[in-house]
Amino acid sequence: MKTNRYARLLILITASWVMMLPSCDRQQIAELKGNRADSLIFAAGSARDYDRMMALTDSFEVTGDISVADANRWRGSYYYHHDMFRMAEICYRKVLECDIKTEQDQLSYNKSVRRLSELLLIKGDYEGALKIAIPAFAQMEKTGVGSDLDYAILLNNIGCCQLNLGRYQEADKSFMTARDHYAVRWQTDSASRSFQEAIQGTIYTCSAYLKMHRYKESTYWIEHLKMLIDLFSEKPDAQVNHLDEFIGRYEMMRAIALQGQNKPKEAQEAFKRFKKTEFSKTDDGRISANDYLVKAKRFNEAADNYRSLDSVLLSLGKEPSLDNIQLYLLPKYWANTRAGRIDSASVVADRIFQVLDHAITEQKNSSMAELATIYNTNEKEAEIARQRQNISRIQFISLLASLGLIVIFLLIYMIVKHKAAQHLEEAHAKLEDAHAQLQTAYDQLETTTKAKERIESELRIARDIQNSMVPHVFQHRDDLDMFASMTPAKEVGGDLYDYLLQDDTLYFCVGDVSGKGVPASLFMAQAIRLFRTLSTQRLMPAEIIAYLNRALTENNEQGMFITMFLGLIDLKSGRLDFCNAGHNPPVCGIQGNYQFMSMEPNVPIGLWQDVDFIGEHADNIKGKMLLLYTDGLNEAENQQQQQFGEEHLLDILNHSDFHGAEEVVTLLDGEIVKHRNGAEPNDDLTMLSIFFK
């Protein structure tokens, strides 16, 4: 016990001498301590011992060996490597809020901005990423603190955001500047690592241009990638598996770019070279190959690639999450649809909706828990700050007391020091307890943070699913021209349209589900699936409407319903059979003489089980245009809540010159935007135009 007391006394005397050193010496010692602390944290992270990395970060922040900016940078890294991206984003934003005082703080700032801009880019928040990345780049240039890799990665992120926002010239400049920083790095470092970094960055750039269908611009970067791969292959320490993957990705991106530039033969040759790589035989390679196969309209091969998807996901231990819907199941559905494998596509669609419905329920249940966890986390962070302040105050008092007591009397000093040590031990015990509580809160927040990330992507995935279920390719014949558009008021909506062309028979429909959002989109998906199935049986419109009504009224506890106009045209005779279930009457006629069709309104679908729907017909509509729409057109409101109106619709059609179905839809879209004059859409808007020549 005495030995321990004297050891503490020696430490305290040493600290007193440090307090009496000139200020420049204290600063040097603080920098040495900071560098040593960062080195220990970095070593733990390099060894992937992230729990130790977090513990060291918390400990060094409390003792003042690292700054608040440095601590939050390492915490962000911890959450990033645990795929807790929401918590990582919070920590990186805290670094940006700190006062940057030292070069080490600037380095932490650079790393945090890189990661944060990457996270925002992945989320699709391009404006938000630019708001933090562009000022950060300017600050890095001003201070001169930052590696060429920091500059290159940050510029790559900026370029991708600018490209997605349509700022193409700015994006080109950002990518070129990033290329120059990568070049400085591999020209001054002979190891293969620097080439690997440049290759990965260039692949990132190529993918960004291909994603935006900028095929000509992508050609330069694809050839630049080939040059880097050739240099990488000459390095003695270059790994063969990395070289094979880089070559595979190069040939695949080249095939997509050539196909996009309408050079199918050259694209096919590039794809053949891709197939010779080992990378093409991996799961990642097979999924990547579908980007080209779909672009080349080789839908059957794409669908075959996805055939073993379920077994692949099972072998990888992947649960059917929202991310896996977006990455795997949705492309699988799309490929089977384009390949004409309707039964397979229907099975995939059912699975998607099962997973999506379960995820929506889970997200709603976790929202309140997430708020509570965030509140508790803030409380624990405040407790750490209070404990740190208490420790600093106690240490300061102890040091002042020690200086006076050493001069007066050693015994009195030892008594005071003993009491101060007791207080310090108590404070340390409280701090450890607070840290334990904070760790528990972080563990609880991990689950809710992942849930929130899934709910943020839920609507985006639902929108993609809904958009993929309505046709975007319209079959053209000499006697028929069709075009349609669907614009949800929210992320997803309840409008629908579809058609089925068999020989000389055309089935078509437009509908509007009550309500908006995800429930309406699910109801809409069920209606489209039934329409496609029943249309293949060559039933009359009234029969199809009646069957839809019986199917959708079952277990309809929410009381949802659909208004729908469903028609059947005999392209030989020009006869139009139709049934209107409570929907807006279509516009029909010839240039300068368009009128609303007169018809039986019937009741909407889904309200009552046993309803007789009246079907009607028109003998011949050859040479006429037929426009179907939802009430998002005639009831569109401007900022004064004035509606677009049916009379205004007829006036526009009768006094406009157009020669095709797409021109009609484009014209009305522009008129609606002009009428709203900046007002937000108040309802979903769908239009289907048919020219029967």
C-alpha cells in the first residue's frame, strides 16, 4: 500500500513540474501524447479489433489525449465497419461541427468528410453530399493538409453527385482532377497498392457514367482503366485474383458502353472476353453480367443467371431483407418479365411483397424505440462530458494543492493527496459506470439504426417495384400507336395502367385506387396481376371487371376500392367494347373534335360483392384518338387551389396539333406543370393515349 502511495506521489510531482514548464514545451508533450494515442487506436483498427479501438477512443478522449474531432472520427470508423451507417453518419457530422485547431484535427476532418460524402452518395442525397464535400475540398487546399488519396476519393464522390444532378461539365472536371491525384500517388509509390487504389477509383468513375447512360464519356475512362490495369499487371506484388477481377470488370463495362453506343458486335466480343475470366464465374460476376445482357435484350440469359439466386443467397447466409430485394430479387423479377417468363416473375413478385409487408410492419414498431434510444444516447454523452469536467477540476485542484503543500509540509500534502485520490477513484468509478450504460445504449441503437436505414430505403424500393409492374415499352403497329405515363404524388401511389396485345386484339385499362402511398400501391399491384391473367382468357370487359370485384372485395377490411376503365379493341373491325367502373369518362374523337364519351358509370371495384356491371360498345373508332386518365389530371390544383378542369382539358386538345400518342401525354404533362405553377401535386396522375389509325 505504501509503495502504491509513493508511486502516486511521484506521478503528481512530475505533473507539477510539467505545469511549470514553458507553454511551448507543454504543447510539444500534448502533441506527442496525441500521436501515440492515435497510433494505438490505428493499430487496433488495422488488426480489425474494433471493440478495442472504440474502448481506446473513449478512454483517450476522457483523458484529453485526443480531441473531440479525432474521437468522433474513430467512432464513425467503428460504426462504419459494423455496417451501422446511420450512427457513422452522426459521428462524422459531429467532426464537421468541431473547431479544427491542429493538423491532426484537419486529418480527422478529411477522413470524416470522405466517409460522410460516400454515405450520403449511397443514400442518394447528392445535394447534401455536395454541401459538405465542396467546402471540405476548399479547406483541404487552403490548409495543405491531406493526402493525394484523400483528394482523389473526395473528388470522385463530388463528381458522382454532380453527374447524378445533371451537372455534367462540373462532373467531368472533378473526375479529371481526381485522376491527376491518383496519378501523383502511383507515380511516387512503386507498390501495386497505389495502382489498385487508382483502378478502384476509375471503376467507380466508369460505373457512374454508365449508370447515367453517358456511354461516349465512359469510353475515355474505360480505356484509362485498361492502361492502369496494364501497369498493375507489371508489378511483382500484384495479386492474380485482383488482376483477373479488374480485367473482368473492364471487359464488362466496355461491353455495356459499346452496346449503349449501338455497336452490338463489338459489345458481344467484349462480353466473350469477360466470360473467359474467372471473375465471370463468381456470383458477383454473374450478377454483373446481367447489366450487359439486359442492355443487349438477352433476357433469357439474364433470367438464367438469376435462376440459382435463392441457393446463392442461402449459401451466403443472406436473409431476404429490403437491401437484397433491391440488389437481387427486383432485377430477377425484371429479367424474367422481359424474358416472357410470367409465372416465374409472378412467384418473385409474391416473395417481394411478402418481405416488403413484413419489413413495413417491423419499421413502424421500431420507430418509437429508436427515438427513445437516441434520447438515452444523448443523456449518456452528456454524462461523459460532466465526468470529464469533474476529473479535470479535481486534477487541477490536486495539482494546485500539491504545489502549496510541497513547500509547506510533505505530511500535509500526503493527506490532501490521499483525499484527492479517493475523490478521483470515485469519479473514475462513476465514469466507468456511465461508459457501461452508454455501451448498452449503443448496442440498443444498433438495431434501431439499421431499421431506420431500411425504412428510408423502403419507399425507394417500393417505387422501383411499382414502376417495374407497369409497361414502359409500347408495341407499335401501322394501325396502332400507344403511350402512357404514371406520376405518383408521393414516393408510391395507387394509379395503374396496363395493356395486352394479342394478334389483332388489344386489352387496356386505367385505374385509380382510393388513398395513396404503400397500401394503395399493394392494392394496385394485385389489380394489375388479375387484369393480366384474365385478359389472356379473352373475356369481355364487363366480365373481367366483375371478376376483379369479386376477388378484391374478399378480406377487404380496409374498405379500399378502385375506379377503372377497361376496354377491348378489335383492330380489324374497329369495334370497342368497354366497361367503366366509376372512373372518369375517356376523351375520344379526331383532331379539333374531341368529346367525353357517354357511358354507364357503374360502381367502383371492391365495395360490394354481388354487383352487375354493365358493358357497352362503340361500333367503330378507327381514325380516332382515345385518352384515358385519372383524376390527378382534371383535379390538379395550383397554389390558389384552382383545379385544371375538364373543359380546360378539351380546350387544349381541340386547339393543339399533335401526331402521336406520346405527343399528347407530353403536351398534357407540360400543361399540368404550368397550371400548378410550383404547387405540390395533390394526387397521382396517370394518362394513356391510344391512336387507332
